[in-house]
Amino acid sequence: MSFDPFIVRDQIGMMNVLAISGGRWYYDSDAKSVTLPVRYGYKVVVTYNEGSDDYTVQRIHVRGTNVTVKGELTGIYNDNLGDIAYRASCYRDQFGE
């Protein structure tokens, strides 16, 4: 399967996209990733791993030029993608730790 950002968005689920980012989402075809901006400099990045046909979900904080990965889960399959992406957007969740 090749990377299609609209399929990734549908696998996350539109209700989860609305809950995470208010419906805002961006994709980067070169990096094979979908970005969901949360707020206060946080964002959730879902990256497609082509070789293993699964996803990596990261919670990232950006402040100026500093980019900090606050949590990361790898090996996520499409049936759990929506739940994991939502957990990554929650500030108080111990996502990836």
C-alpha cells in the first residue's frame, strides 16, 4: 500500500480529527506523514512506515526553533490509529512513556 493522506485521515476518523485539532490537518507526501495541530505548540504527527505497513504516532512540542518529541509509539496498525492519535493529543495522558 502506498501513502494516501486521505486514507490515513479516514483511518484516524473524522470525529477524532475534529476532537484533536478542530478539523485542521496537514500532510507531507515526502515524509509520508499527517500532522494534526493541537494547541499551545503541540501537534500530533502520524507517519506511515511503508516497509512494515504500520504507523508511528508522535506528540511533538514546538517552541520557536526548538522541537521536542514528548512521546512516541511505533508499530500502530490502522484499527488502533484513532485511539492512539487521540491519546497523543491529550495533555495529561502518559502517551508513549
